[in-house]
Amino acid sequence: MANNFDEKSLTISNNSLTDVYTASNKSMVVTGTIANKHTSSLNVTLKKYDNSGTATFTKIPSAPVPVGSSLVIPKIVLNTSDKIQVQSSHASGLIDVSLELLTDVS
């Protein structure tokens, strides 16, 4: 398989744990950002759902994101059907998530 670059962006609109990206094959989050669109500080949580073990692992736990700021997402390896999930502390979400991906990793 060839390696392909891709991008996935999503606006989080509530405070539920939300699937941002589900890997259709082995992939890697190269980098990404979580941006605060609210008028006050928010806390955000980023998790990786491991489909093979049916377990969720917290990568960024309830990190504060000040007004007008963003949080950088680290590299994360994903196997087929693994997920990146994000949660906002605000009931209306008010965050944008953007992932830069390398897909079809062999």
C-alpha cells in the first residue's frame, strides 16, 4: 500500500466524547490542533479508542485551552478501526479539531 496524506476537521458542538476520526486501515496522526472558539477558557480531553482491545486510552486529560488559543495534538499510531475522540468541557462544545494524517501506512 502507498502512504497517503489526509486531513480531517470537525467542530465539536456538545460536551460528549465525540469520534473525530476512525482509521479504515493503519494510519498515523502526524499532528493536529484543538482550537478554542469560546469567549472563556475550556478544558479538552483527547482519547484513543483501541478497537483490538476494546479499550480507551487518554492521551490528553482535561487540558486547559485559553481563549484564542489552541492545543497541539501529538503523533498517534492507529490500527484499523481505532478512533481519535475529543471532548469539550462546554455544553456547546465550541472547539475545532483538525488532524493531519498519514493513511495506508504499511
